[in-house]
Amino acid sequence: ERFGLEHSGWLLSVTYSLNKSVFNAKMTHTRYTL
């Protein structure tokens, strides 16, 4: 169970990092487009 908790925490942080990267890329793209 402890492993499951750590695994889901790792998954969340990875998802968060990916979303942040995509968001930053979109913001940069928007800035250059404008």
C-alpha cells in the first residue's frame, strides 16, 4: 500500500511537470505569436 501511495505521488508530480511544460510552451508560443 505504501508503494502504491508513493507511486501515485510520483505519477502526480510527473503529470504536473508535463502539464507545466505544455502550459509554458503554449504561453511562449502565444507571446511570440502576438
